Amino acid sequence: MIPSHITPYTPASLRASLRTILVGRRIELHPQVGSTNDLAREAARQGEPEGLVIIAEEQLTGRGRLGRTWVAPPGCCVLCSVLLRPRFSPQQAFYLTIAASLAIYRSTLALFTNAPSLAGKPSVAIKWPNDLLVHGRKVAGILSESEFSADNWDFAVAGFGINANLDPKDLDGLASPATSLSAELQAPVDRALLLARVLSELESLYFSLQTGQFGPVHAEWAAALETLGRRVTVNDGHAAIAGQALRVDPDGALVLRDDSGHERRVLAGDVAPQP
Ligand code: BTN
């Protein structure tokens, strides 16, 4: 059930704000699905061209990174997957995740910068590799999934969930502290406008990648990372590595200096700040 105080968004309201040429070429909005990423993947396997956007008001089996579930109360979040068919090297697959996190970062920053009620500089940042944080709490996550044949892409799905209009109490019990855009802005968020902005930023970043402009995308992402320069612990699923976060390599790996002074590269994992 969608709470009565939330305005459902529609493909028409989204299309009215969308200024893209590829992303959103076709839009599907579902009241309830298993996972939008799964629907996008099925469409891709059936030959759907890139640009398809699948949105849901509710997911029954929403998935997060590292095999986790993604919890989102129905009707108040942005739950979206975009089907893409990249032409750049599959070795650069991580750049899709970077592009999606930057698209949400830019859109969130714009929301806060344009909010007249809020004084001061908004604290919007990316936690390596791709969690979007506002005031240190998670508001959005990204799950990019790809399929390849031999050395080429079949397709990629960039999936993201944004906590738009909800009371953070509805997210109690999550492993890491979470919040929502409406709670931090102290005002409801127009999901159609927000999603239209995210999709156009994503398209622009995707076009940069398709034309080989990885350097500027990497530099913008690295500058938005709150992780660099801090003492952190990274759990890569096997072990926890503690150290100083030094930099991100061109392939997206986080480089730490561990306590014995050695540089350690981590390609995937969860970062926690050290006190
Ligand atoms: C994470 O932070 O762990 C990533 C969460 C990604 C959630 C989104 S919601 C839309 C899309 N469909 C899914 O099943 N997952 C992604």
C-alpha cells in the first residue's frame, strides 16, 4: 500500500521533466515487483535496446551490494534500474557504478543547494565505493550488474534506490545509519523531478564514458569521496583491513596504508570510519 500523503509518480510526470535522448527512451512503472534489476535484466536478455528505465513503487526482493537485501517502504522511495549496452572495455565496468553514484550525488547536491530553508553548506558525499551520504547517513545505494559474452558486454543494469520521502524511523535496524532526503531537507521531495535529474546526469556521464573520457569522471568521483584521508576499516567479505585511506586507483580500487606501513588495494567491501 502506498501511504496516502505521498503523490504517486507516473511515467507522464517523469517524462514531462526528462530532457534525455537515450535514457528513458522507454519507461515502465510498476506498483510492485520482485526487483527492478531483475526486470531490466530479463528485458535485456529478450533484446531490449539500451535506455529502458524500470521503476517500482515497491520491491519484494530488492537486492543490495554484497548479497544483502534492500529495504524500502512502499511508495516513498525511488527504486529504479536503467538498461545500458556499453561499448567501452568491460575492464572499466566499475565506471558504471561511479557514473550512477555521481549522478545521484550531483542531483542531491542541487536539491540541497536550491533549498532556501537550509542555511550553510550541505554535507553531501560519496562513501567508497558508491553509497550516497547526507550528513554522514546513507540516503542512496547502487547495484550495477552486468553480463558479458567472451570479452564484450551483453548489457549492464545500473540499479539505484534513493530514500526520498520517509521517516528514518522506518529504516531502524539497518546495519549502517540511514536517513532520507525529506528528513534532511525538512520538506517532501518531488520524486519525478529528482529522478528526471538523476537520469539526465546519468546519461551525460554515460556519454562521457562511451567517448572514452574516464579521467574527468574519475576525478569528480574521487573529489566527492568522504573516505579519502581518513582512518578506516574495510571489510572485503573475507577480512577486515584497517588503515589510512590514501587514494582511489583508476580501476576504482581503494588504496589503504595499513598499520605496518604497506599499501593495500581493496576492490570491493564495506568501509567504516575508525574513531
Ligand atoms: C546497496 O547500497 O547495497 C545497493 C542498493 C541498490 C538498491 C536498488 S533499488 C533498485 C534496484 N533493484 C534492486 O533490487 N536493487 C537496486
